[in-house]
Amino acid sequence: EGRLERDLAALKAAFERTPYARRTPYRVEAPFHLTLAGRVIRGRIDAVYRHPRTDPATGSETYTYEIVDWKTGRARTADPLQLAVYRLAWAEQHRLPLTDVTAAFLYVRTGEVVRPERLPGRPELERVLTADPPGPADPSDHTGHAPDGGGRDTGRSYDDADMPTDGGSQEPADETAPGAR
């Protein structure tokens, strides 16, 4: 058995210990395309889970959705902007309010599930892509990835050429982004 086969077996065993091992995804490798700030972003969402809920006002059954991006690498370097793009794409494709769509990274090797507290919506993502400084705070925007006045992401380090030095991407997602195969 070669190194790749052993690594794959270890990943499968690690996945079996995660909360997602016994759940059936609603969609897997769900394709999307989204236009943001004049740019077309295409990709695939690793998994979408659907959760039923009863509307208290009408008693009818509706659903919320959870986007999950599986990270199989050893480094914990995922950018929440990737989830924000996936979440927005799913919500807009299915005509859902953003509040009905959550998102998480699953670091398969450790079983850690990371759910960013707040993800940016369309206006904030477009500001990031155009590098415009953010406007006044809008509590309905559901943002949590607030760039500083220079369009940089808070909590990241940059070099003199304004490139992230922490392995992150300045773009939220594109055809080459992890999970966007």
C-alpha cells in the first residue's frame, strides 16, 4: 500500500469521526456561477445540507441550508470569504434570504467544524472585490469580515506590496479556489 493510499484511508477514517459522516447531503459538488462587481465567479460547493423547520406563523414546513466546504489539507488556512461567496451563490440561485443559509468549513483530518460567526453579503463582497473602503455599518448586511479602510481584511498580515503573507487569497473564490473544481 503506497503513501497516497494510506493518506486516503486516513482521511476516510477521519471523516467517519465527523458530525457529517452519518448525514446525507442534499447536494454534492453543486455547481454555481455568480456575478459580483462585474466579475463572474464559477465553482462547485462541496456539500449542501438541508434542514427542515416549521414556520411558526403558518405551520408549513420550510428549509434552511448549510454549505459545507471540506478541507483535507493539513494547514488551517481557509478564508471565510470563500464561504461567503458560496452562501451568496446558493441563496441567490434558489431565491432564498441569506438568513436561511449558513456555512462551515470541515477540517477533515481533525474533525474541527468552523462556522464563521458572520459572513459578508453581496454589498461587502463587492466592496472587497473593488477594494473600496467600507461604507457606514449596516446591521442588515450580516458582515463579520470587515476590511480596514484600505480594503484589507482585519486579522491578516500583508507585505509591502499589499499581498497577504498568511497564505490567504485576495479574491474570495474563482475557478482555481479550493472546492471550486
